[in-house]
Amino acid sequence: MQIKTPRLLLRPVNYRDVPALVALLNDPLVSQYNDYGTQLTQQEVRAMLQADLEDFYEGHGGRFAIEHEGVFIGTIGLYDCDVKAKHIHLGIELEPKFWHQGLASEALSATLNALGTMVPGCKVSLVLGKVQQNNLACQRLLKHCGFRKVRDGAIAIFAFCPLREEAGYFDEYAAFVSS
């Protein structure tokens, strides 16, 4: 499975991506905004990828490499799929030298448009993103791609309803916010 955009290729991660992913996740500009901790080892990242690949093969999300001009520049992940509630969480990491070029927006838009392909085991009705309060660029990215902030705080939560044309679009938000 591959998704192509005008400038990017999204594909499931594989073990050949481990060295690049270790470097990306340990970059201080990236790690300050994620919850993986600092100084991840190749073994730890390999274990993360194993779980991501299992999710992918079960049809419940996974981590997808973002390539630009044939080079690995980041990942976008769909994880913690709740098949019953039809919710999934989103994460994105991009090498800092590729920030502010619209590439994260392009990758996220492509992902949201391909949810049925990327998460075939769940008819996703709500995509959730957790963002640190000080990560304003990521908050702008999510808003630009149609997410709404549903919870504020040190970790803000944003939600996107891909099935918004169906009845209950706003009910999804109300149910999540009140839970």
C-alpha cells in the first residue's frame, strides 16, 4: 500500500527505516514535542515499529513513512484504534529541515483522505490528535486540516470527523468532550 501526493510518498514503515527514525525521534527539536522520551535506542524503535506493523497488518492503523524525493523525512502514525467507538489517534514527526514547506499538511491531508485504505479494519468516525500546548505549529497544522480543538490544557486534544456529512457529526464531538 502506497499513497502518492504531488510531492510525497506515504508507505508503511519497515525495518530499513529504523536508523532514520531513531535520528528523527532523538532530534531535540522533534523530541521536545513527543512523548517517546529522549535518546531512544535502535532496539526500542525496532520494538515500536513491530507494534506498528502488527497494527497495519491487522487493519487497525500503523506508522507510515513520509518520503520526499525518495528520501525518508518523517512518519505519520494512526494508532490506538478503538474499533467499537470508531476512534483512532494520530501522530506526526517531520525532520525540522522540512518544516514550513507545507509537507506535513500534504501528508496529513493525504492520510485523512485515505483512512479507509490505511485503516481498513475500522470505519473511523473520529481522529484524535494530542498536542502540547506550546506546539503552536502542530496546532495550526491540525486546524488547517479540519481538526477542532475539543480539550485545552497542557496537552490539547484536537478531533477530526471524516464522516462529517453523515448525521451525528457534531454528536461525535459532544460525546468525546463529555467523556
